[in-house]
Amino acid sequence: KMIDESFRAFTRAYGDTIEWMFSPLRAFLVQSERFMVETPWPIILALVLAIAWIASRNWRVVAACAATLLLIGWFDMWEDTMRTISMIFVCTVLAIVFGIPIGILMSRSERFRKVANPVLDVMQTMPSFVYLIPVVMLLGIGKVPGLIAVVIYAIPPMIRLTDLGIRLVDRDVLEAADAFGTSDWKKLVKVQLPLAMPTIMAGVNQTIMMALAMVVVASMIGVQGLGQPVLKAIANQYFTLGMFNGLAIVGIAIMFDRVSQAYGKRLQKHREVVHG
């Protein structure tokens, strides 16, 4: 009870300041959502297919993405899907921006790794509903609190796989870089990160999957998208509504998964060719 009271007092005192700090994030989310929702669907479709082709160079993956998006449009779920995709995009950007530096720091410092690992364990095992309580108390209900809850839930694989990827870099390669008198910064940027990229891409893939898994939960605190119709379907027992929107989430998940995995495999092949 005492902890609850002190947290409420903190929220009353600093809530507005914290909200102001997150205003650039809100602007980023609103702009990305506006772009996805207001851009005509053929342009979005062409953009997604172009990204899928550049990442995978696989016509089957591109065709599957096209079929998924056209079906979503056919069943009149386009707008909600675009909101969900913009949310996942912003979450992934944030997870990369914060996750990769933390992962690098973990790979560099054993002490930091010992402190960070239990925190990441808690973040991964804590029930997703629990994240919503402090976030809602601090920031109320809306897009930004939902976004923060999703990022907290989805960022651990990004951090862990960045750390793992850098640690797995061949010792001989690092010794060769040292022999050429390469500075630590250049060694990180030119050697470790490029070689760790396939593992880091696996982290991006996992982050996207976890963010999508959190979509329905985040809809409870006002995050718009495919989660809200699912929530409505649960409340009113609309089987078809829930089923179709659930399948749309699955469709997006498979789409993201195939594209990011194909890109990871291409990086792996490129790495093998370079080493070969």
C-alpha cells in the first residue's frame, strides 16, 4: 500500500513532465500512422512488395505478401492493419535504437552483463498485463503508453541476440584486426557488427513477433489497430470478427517473419562467401 501511495504521489508530481518527454515519440507514432492510413492502398502495397523483394530476392515471398495484403483489404481490415503495422514499425525502430547499444555494452562488459541479464529475465517472464499498470499510471491511456509497454515486452531478444552475435565473432578475425592496429571503434563498426548481423537480424525478427503478440493486450489501453476488434469480439462473443482479425495478425506475423528471415539468410550467405 505504501509503495502504491508513493507511486501515485510521484505520478501526480511528475506525470506532466514525463508526458512532455514522450511527446516526440507521440509525434513519430502519429506521423507514421497517418502515412500508413492515408496513403492510397496501391502505393502501400507497392512499397511493401518492394521492401519484401529487396530483403528476400524471392518471388514466392513477394507473392505471399501481396496475397496477404489483398485478402486483408478484401475483408475490410485494411485501416486497422495499417495502424498495427505502423505501431510495429515504431516499436521495432525503438527496439533497434536502444537494444543494439545495450547489447554492445553487454558484450563489452561482463559486469554490466551480470546486472542486465536478471533484468532481461524479468522483462521476458513478467506477464504482459503487468507492464500496463505502471505505464498507465504514469501516462494514462493512449498510444504512447501502449507503445512503451510493447517495447518493454519486445526488446529483450534484440539485446540478447546483439550481445550473442558480437560474442560469436571469430577470435582469429579479431586478432587479425588487432594486428593491423585497428581501433576499438573501427573494429566494432567494420568487423564485429557486420559479422554479427545475421544474429542481430534474428533479434529483429523475434522483436517483431513479440510486438505482434502484444498487440491485443495493448489494445486494452487504447492502442488502435487489429487488437481492438479482437477485444470487442471477446467482449461481445463475435466469433467471426475475432477470427478474421486474429487471422490478419497471423498473416502480418508470417509476412514479417518470412521477409526478415530471408534477409537474415542472405546476410549469412554473403558472410560465408566473404569468409570462403
